[in-house]
Amino acid sequence: MELPPIVQAFAPVLRARAEDVPTDRIKTPELQQLFEVMIRVMRAAPGVGLAAPQIGVPWRVMVLEDRAELLATLSAADRKEREREPFETRVIVNPVVKPIGSETRTFLEGCLSVKGHVALVERAREVEVTGFDEHAAPVSWRVSGWPARILQHEGDHLDGTLYVDRMLTRSFATDVSAKEHYAGKSVAELRAMLGI
Ligand code: ZN
């Protein structure tokens, strides 16, 4: 299967509100194929989430997962600080992501559609997402930590929002620069260094 390319900022499809999927279409071969393609594109990138507009499809669909092999690059301390644990692949159709409580976390974040860059982004620590899974069954998932960040990031995509709209702008860096200047520093150290 030839995989579609990941659309890069600031293509119009990344800036529009994606459309609701009629739930009676979730089980159609067309949608089932979309889910499969999205999962493959996410894994090939590799990434931990993908929204349909990122492959040029203006529908409210997201896929997400976190795999042990991706986590292997992080130290145990980094994993703990980010509350990042592996979780199984999820397809969520017409997701509604609601922050729970007022606690937030700020970490470096990137996007497959803003290739080669990272920045600090403040997000709710905990969210609840509701929607439908790939079998058209209703889903409700309350989660905190890194999965909550992914859900907020992908949910934003469906509303035409990119992390660069929310980032602490002074922290915006290329991957190469981040590796040189940010690696091994805590978020508090980064903030102090950047004056934010
Ligand atoms: Zn993204």
C-alpha cells in the first residue's frame, strides 16, 4: 500500500474545521481503509498520533498510540515527568476532548505537519474524550499525562489549530537546535534559559 504524504503547515486543510463523520459510515470500507492508512502513516513517521486532515482528509478522525520502542529513547525520569506509558492503538471518530480540572503541564511538543521543529506547549494535565471507535461503538476515555496531551494536540488539528498557535513562542526551535541546547534540561531550566 502506498502511503499518502503528511500535509505540511500551513496548507488550507490544516487550517479548516474538519467535518463530522456520519456515524452510519464508520463501518464502510472507505472509512475502514482511512483508519488503516492513518495508522500506517502514523507508525511510518513515526508518531504517536495523527488527525485525518494531516493526510488531506477533512474529517473528524484521529488515531493515537504510544509504543514501548518510542519510549525507549526517553530516560525513566523523563517518562515519569511526562506521565508517558505505552498504550494500545485507538481510533476515535468525532472526538470531543474536554479538559478536566485546571491543572496544566508544559512540555516540548512537535507535529508531523510542522516538520523539524519543537516548542514548549502548555496543556491540560487531564482530559476526557468521547466519540466513536472504529466499530462505531461509543467511547469515553478519561486520561492524564502524555495521552491527554496527544488527544488535545490531535483534537486541535480537527479544529484547524496547530501547536504553533499555542506554543510559548520563545521556545520554538529546530530539532537540531533543540538537541544542542535543550537536551538534558528540565522544563524549568528551559524556561529560565529562555526567560519565560
Ligand atoms: Zn500535529
